[in-house]
Amino acid sequence: MKLLGLFNYWVFAVLLMIGLYALISKKNLVKKIMALAIFQSAVFLFFITMSRVDGGTAPIIQAGVPDQIFSNPLPQVLILTAIVVGISTTALGLAIVVRLYEEYGTVEDDEILAMDRES
Amino acid sequence: MTTLLIGIFLLSLLVITAVAIVRSEDLFSAVMLSGIFSLLMALNFFLLDAADVALTEAAVGAGVATVLLLAGLKLTPPTEARGRSLRKLSVVVIAATTLLMIYASFGQPTLGDPMAPAQQHVAPWYIEKTPELIDIPNIVTAVLSSFRGYDTLGEVFVVLTAGIGVMFLLGGGRGKPFSRLDSHVEEGLSGHLIPKVMARLLIPFILLFALFVQFHGEYSPGGGFQAGAIFVAGIILYSLVRGEGLALAVIPPRVLLWMSAGGALLYGSVGLAGILMGGQFLEYSVLSENPVTGQHIGIIVIELGVGLTVTGVLLSIFHAFAARD
């Protein structure tokens, strides 16, 4: 039972490392951006896992219900804003990739490096 | 117990989807899978009692992010170059780090432990003081816009900065924010009957729901970030079905730029108004004679600012990608 309660952390570790692996070993820049998104989502999962309280509910106060237990609102606030910032930075990364493709004609990073070395 | 098992099932699906995203050589299917990944993530957030975060992830991750990646893919090659991706050293390092992190997890408090350190610090104070100091039901909104208003101001400016960056990289220069506008009239999907009819039925409700999420965010899950993303999803659907040109006629580029900057400006001026009325930067209590009413005014105005900036920036980014040849 105690072990099942740690499952979220294991998934966090695995997702984080899947993202990092793809970031290191994939050559395609669009794929790298997706890997970064997976890496980022893993961190979100970690924060939200920490916010949960047993027997709790979403932190919205209902009138007339006494002694409610709430999950921790603070990690939720941080992650809520982080998701929107995440999409903006992903879009920025993607814009850079599009510009690179227009200049180099490829989005594979080894080919781009090779072209840079030649010139 | 049931919730825990559903959670484990969803998390396992999440890992499978992530592996599939990394393995797939066809980037188009990888993008579709990443939409599924976000949707599963939103379900997990919902199970973990984070309704606001789930709403954001569903709107932003599964909706807007997928469309942006597709728009980016339209401009770059749709498949990955084959082979030579597996490197022994990186596999070893990643495997070792994963095992280390799993080993470290045994020192973590279990899921939902009420005595966990994260539950002991400032969170009880926020939960206890929100009804007294701010008096709105949604504690997440209260923390986001009042207690931690500085953070949120910073985030809004990060979003604005990212938007400016994309416009610099992909925009068409001064007076012509999106490259292709007049030269190219796109029909969108208007030749397809079913998407056209469905979209016509859905769009008004999506926009109405966005407004509801915006202005009801103090009482239910929601707020400027989610509302902005949902509104953008509605307009994107419109431009997919009716074509770029019409969507840009509905909200012209000039208006979008003003919305992006104006929202952040509105947020900042609420802070300055606090100083002018004799308080601190972003102190809403001084905005009205009754401190609690002041908080309400401040929160509604800054949420409006957040909503405007998020809508403006995300739509500008979408058009910047979609209007490029």
C-alpha cells in the first residue's frame, strides 16, 4: 500500500528521463521541442502530486459545508501559470526551428552543425 | 482506493504515450500523441484534486499546443531522419539517473500524506486567511491574483515576451504583423460540410464558456489564463473552418497586438493604482474603502488583464505560424 503511494513519483522519474533521453539523443529539433514538453509535464506532475491531501478536495470553499479539507493550493497556482508560460516558450522554440529550417533547409541538428563547419 | 487505481492506470497510459511520442518517426503522429498525452495529464491533474490546473492543461496542452505544433510542422519536414539516434552512453546515464530517482522516492511522503512538509508551511495560512482577507471561494484564484500577484505579473510578462519573440522571428515586419495576409485567401475547411456545421454550432458556446471561465473564476475553477486559452481555441477553430482571412477580419492584427500589451499594462497599472492610493505595489485592499471589496476589484481587473494578454499573445503566435509560407 505504501509502495503504491509512491507510484506517482516513479512515473515522474520515468517521464522526466524519457524527456531528457529524447532531448539528448534525438537529432530532430521538432522532436527535441516535444521532448522538452514531456520533461516539463513531468515536473508539473511532481508538483501536483505534492499538492494532494487525503480526503481533500479541490481548494474551492463551498458555503455551508463545515470542516472541509483542501488540497494544497500553492503548487496548483505555480503549475497553472507554468503551463501557459510553457506553451509560450514552446512556441518561441518552434519559431526558432522554423527560421532555422528556412536558412539551412533541414531541422536535423547534426546536418546544421556540419553546414556550419563547412562554411 | 479506486481513485488510486484509476490514477495508476492513467499514469501507466501516460508513460506508454510518452514512449510512443519519442519512438515515432512520423512527426505528425507524434504531435497527435502529444495531444493525447496532455489530455491524460489533465485527467491525472483532475484526479489529484487540481481542477484549475486540469482545465488549463486541457485547454492549453491538448488544444492550443497541438494546433501550434501542427502549424509548425506545416513549415518543416514531417518526418525524422532515420536511425543513429540510440547512443550507448546516454542510455546508461539515463537508466542510472532513473534508478537513483526511484531510490530517492522512498524518502518521499506517500501520495496524499496530510503530514507531508509541503502541507505544513504556508498552505494552511492561505486556506485559513482567504475567506477572511479576500472572501472569494476559489483559493487558487485568491493565491494566484492577490497573495502571489507579483509572481503572476512576472508570468504575464514572460508570456508577452515570448509572444514578442515569435513576432520578431516569424512576423512580417513593421505594419505587417503577419506575412501573407492580403496575397493569400485561404478557404480553410469550408468545403467540408460536417466540420463547418459543427463548428458553427460549437464556436458561440466555446466563446461564451471562455467568458464564463473568465468572470466566474473567483467562484469556480477558472481565471484569466484558462479563459484566454479557451477563447483562443474557439477563434482557432473559426480560422481553421472559415480560413485565416476571416479570422483576422474578426480580430485584426492591430487589435491583437494592443490586447497583448494592453493586458500586461492593465495588470501593471492596478499595481501603480495601489501606490497612488497610498498602499504598496499590487496591494488591492486600498482600492476601495472596504479592504475586501478592494481585493475583489483588484482581482477582477488583473484577471481581465491576464485574459487579454494570454488571448492576444497565443492568437498572434498562431497567426504568425499559420500565415507563413
